[in-house]
Amino acid sequence: MHPAQGAAESGFDIAFAEAEAARARGEVPIGAAILLDGRVIGRAGNRTRECNDPTAHAEILAIRAACAAIGSERIGGADLYVTLEPCPMCAGAISFARIRRLYYAAADPKGGGVEHGPRVFAHPTCHHAPEVYSGFREAEAAALLRDFFAARRV
């Protein structure tokens, strides 16, 4: 068990609630939460359709909220919890924000940028790589996404 697993559970509870809210808005159900010293400083679900903004991923919106909450472009002591492996764009933002730890639920072999695809944090030009922990509530996250896309195909 990772020492932060208890905190990971509460971070994931918030991230999954945000994913469900995104689903209810017709967005791809991905949610994120950022905690600093056990306190939520940012949370969001996808809003790309609602905002007509391809950058309005849950991670980006949560990072924006967290940075605004603490008044800094860097949130080095913070931990990010997200329901799906971040894409390359989000991995870049995570690096620039200097997030300490990234916890994600489901892997994304097709669009991920952390442990799949370009593996952003492994590049020598990456300025900061967080500690990465994956597989938390993976089956739940995968089912949420699978059910969302299955309903859209009907």
C-alpha cells in the first residue's frame, strides 16, 4: 500500500464525482482533483464541449483552479488524482505546474501521454516529472468510459 493511499481514496472520490458530473453534461466522463496538504484546491470534470475549448480537459481546469486558489503558477506540493491517464497536453501542464504526485485510475493506451504514447515525463527535455501511481479504481473508471461511449453509439 502506498503511504498516500488513504488520501488517494478521498482524492479519487472527488475525481469520480467530477467525472459523473461531466457525464451528466454530455462530456467525456473524466474527472480530476488536486489536493495540497489534504485540502482540495482544485477540482474539475471535462468541459470541452460546453466551453468549445479543446484544452478544457479535467486536469487542465483543475490545475487552473488550484493555481488560482494558491496564487501561484506552480503547485509543487500538490497531488493530482484523475480518472484516466493524462493525455500528452495534460502531462505537459502537470510538468509545468510542478505537481508532486500523479495518481490515475484507468490507463489510456490510445491517447495517454504518461505511461503510453509519448511518455512525456520520460523525455530528457521534461523539466519536472511527478511521482506516478496508476491502477486505482481502474475497473470503475474503465466501465464509466465504456458505458458512456456505448450509450452514444446506440
